[in-house]
Amino acid sequence: MIATLKEPVDVRSLMQGTAPLTMDDVRQLEGAVANGQSTEIRQEAYTLANDVEQGDKSPVKAVRVGIAFYLLGQGKVAEQVLERVSNNGLADFYRGQALVGMGRNEEAIHAFESAGKHGFEKVLALLHQAGAVRAGGNLAKAEELLKSAASQGGATKAEYCYQMGCVLADKGDTYGAWEYFSRAVDMDAGHQRSLFWLGQLNAQRGNDEDAIRFYERSLAKPPLHMSALLNLGLLYEDAENYHAAAYCFRRAMEIDPTHERARLYLKDIESTSNLPFDEDQLRAQQRQKQLLATAVSDFEMSVRARNCLQKMGVRTLEDLIRLTEQDLLAGKNFGETSLREIKEMLESKGLKLGMMAAVKEKARDLGIQESLSPQQQALINRPVAELNLSVRARKCMTRLGIASLGELISRTPDELLESKNFGVTSLNEVRSKLNDLGLRLRND
């Protein structure tokens, strides 16, 4: 779960100070939030905010209020307060970060430029400026700024590696991005956004345990980002760690009480966690999963049958039972003898050909393939992964053996809702993604 510090911070003295806020002070505030002292900080921040609203023009108070609200996840409030402070590099820097979080990238660029001019570390401000430029869609300009930062010694900073990772991710170079994010974490073990990206990349690859570990680390210091809380909560839920999942969704709602997805996820958790736990069923599912993951090369079979399966890309028993007899006989040099051999091998394991091909057959029964143009057929043959679904929806696709858009649209909404942890929120997400492509679920 989210890490906490042991020693409490003297929040009152920190917030009531009269000297200009420093980065050391900010780190203490970060520690206080991570230590569970958010309520104290919020109370002090509101007290100072009232003074500011009553006409107190002290920049010292405004900076404290603004940064405190930013660390509490209240970026909009933080920006409104920090906007009132002039010629203060620390205020400009955190205002820039709040603006990026709201998608106001042009304003963020100017804020980071101002931060560098008014006392904040120039190279770090430049690196964040490059990030705002990239987020605004100007990849070439962002790369120019990163080169400029590198020439000023910025390449030794974790932030540089993070921004380079983002550039590569935008270019589609996932492997290169992974390398840079990992390098950023090596330089700074608590680099929040790099940890978030590594969590996201691991989740996309199905490395749930690693994804959970990175998300947890990314939430070890403020501000607690909504996406990290929701993604971690969904991973906890999928692992049936319902108490931890509910904790994440509740924290998300503390940041934004109006967040609809967090509310619905929490509601789903509260109903799911009351379901009876069938240990025998879970063990049976795990045994079945292990069996289907067994490589076909582990079984005795003729050279011809083995070669044919290899040419068809069949590596596991799960790959094999997705195929029908007709699929195998269509393979070059694959005859009745090889077919009989394969069927006998599967029967010995309680399996049979076509067990997981029901979706394809259903699509054919509905006349989907035959009635489509070549362009439409190409569309429905695209992998379902291209929909970029949330963790929960993606897990449902895996459980149901749905690999392509064609297999997905052959399912009804009720069939999807029968899948574990798949609720109306996920259903609406799938519908929306399909609608963007001009597709819909069966019976919709």
C-alpha cells in the first residue's frame, strides 16, 4: 500500500512561517502529506487562504497556500492562488505543474519560463518547459529544449530521462521509453511520474505484480495522481485484494468527491467484496490456467504434427484449442492422421479442439465475416488491445478469450456483464470505444 513516514511534521510551524518558502520546506510538506497529515495541512491552508481572500497580499502566505493545495491534489485551487504571486520562481514552477495537470500547456510553458528567470533552478525549469511543449503537441520543439537542457548539464537529472522517455513513448518507441523511465528511477528512486509510467507499461504487458509495485511507489509522495490511484485500485481488485482497492478509490474521491468513475468503482467493490469466496473454484481455475499455458512441445507427437503446429504459430494448449478441425486441416501437410493424433492428446487432458473458438463460430453464424467489405474485415480483425481499455475491461477481454474486435462485437452486453469484476462502467467504456470506430456490441 501507499508508504507513510513515521515521524510527524510540525505542520503548524511550517505553514505559519514568515520567511519565504524553500524547497526544503516543500519536501517537509510532501513528507507530511505522505505521513497522513493531509487534514492538518488542509486546515492551515484554508486559514491562510481566508487571509489572502480578505486582502492580505503577502506573497509568503500565498505561496504556502498554493503549494499546499497542489500537494493535496487540488491543482485548480493551487493555480488560482499562485497566479497572484509575481516574480517568484517557486510559485511559478508549481503553478506550471498545476497548469500541466489541467491541460493548459501554453500557460504552463510561460510559467516555467518565468520560474527560470526568477530564481528557480534554470535547468529543471527548462526540462519541465520541454514537457509542457511536448504535452501541447510540439514534439520537435520539445526535443530542441531537451538538447539545450542537456548542454547545460540536464542529462544528469532524473527529470531529463523522464522527459526523454515521454518523447520516445509519443514516437511509439515503447522499449526506448521503458529504458529512459528505468534510468530516471535509478537516478531518483522516488521520481513519481517515471514510476507511474513504469506501472502503466507493466500493466499493459500483463505484469500485474510489477505494475502494482511501481504504482505503489509512485503514490508514496504527493500529489496523489488520480490515474495512479484508479489503476492501482483496479489491479488490487483483480487480485481480489478488495480492502486495498476500496482504499484507493476512497482516496481518489477525497481528492475529487465528484469523480464519477471512482464512485462507481467503489460501489462495485462494496458489492463484490460481499460475495462468497469459493476456494475450490479458484484452485480449479488456477489449475486450468496452468494447463492451458503448457507448451505443445511438452507432449509426444509425430514430427509432421509438431512441424505443422509450429508453422501455424501454435505454441500452447490454449493456442491449440482456439482452432477447429477445419483450421488444422487447412494447414499445409496436415492430414487426418495428424488430426487424430492431436485430438487424442487433447482428450487425455480433458480438452478438445474448438473449445475456445466459440466466438469465431458465433461471428460466422451471425454472418459478420461474409457481409463485410475488405476494409471492414480488416477493421474487425484488429486486436482488441488497440482500444486502449482500462485495466478492468482489458482483464475481462482476457478472461473471455476475446482477442479481436470481431470477437468482441459478437458478444452481447449481458455476456460481458457476466464476467467477473465487469460492471456497467466498463460496459459503457467498451461501447464508447467501439462507437468511435463505427462498431457496436451484438444486440446493442
